[in-house]
Amino acid sequence: MNDSNRRNFLKSLGLTAATALASNSVMGSMVEKDDILKLNPEQQKFMLEYGQWMDENIVLLRKQKEEPDNIDLKHQMMKLSERAEGMQDQLVSYMKDRDFGLIYNASIQKMRDEIIG
């Protein structure tokens, strides 16, 4: 993958990883439980893992706003970026499914709103 595509993918996820999607996680507040049930088990598992990643990402982004020079936070962000990169192939495959794409895009938009707001 070229660096430009990688940066765009990570930027999209960053602006945009709980025990269940309907729990108290950020992802749980972003996606309706009935929508998740439209996904196959593998897609549901991916969204659970993505929800965990998203929760961690949001926490770190908030901390980073408060402590922009914190080296430890930067290292943690790099690890999250590596995890996101590891999810890319699966994400590209699942995005071919209309329902998955709609749910994923809704979660990204709501994550952006959470971070910006």
C-alpha cells in the first residue's frame, strides 16, 4: 500500500476499535443494535473489535488535546494506528456489503462528531 493511501485510511479512522456494541462503549451509542444484527457473525466480530479500537482512540485523542507533548500518548497512538492498519484488508472486504458499509460509515460520522463536539 502506498504511503498516501495509508495516511488517508488512518486519517479517516482517526477522525472518525467494549464487550458488546450495545454496551456503554462509544460504538454502542453510535450504532443501533438492530442494524448490527443485519451483519454476518464475522462482520459483527469485526465491528466489536473496531468498537474497542474506537473507544481507545477517542480516549487517547481527548488526552492528546490536553497533553499534546506527551510522548507516551504519541506511542500509544502509533500502536492504535498499527492496529488500524491491520484491520484494513478485512475492512475493505466488508465494505463491499451495503449494510456493513452503511453501519461503518454511520459509526465514523458519529465518531467525528464525538471528537469534534
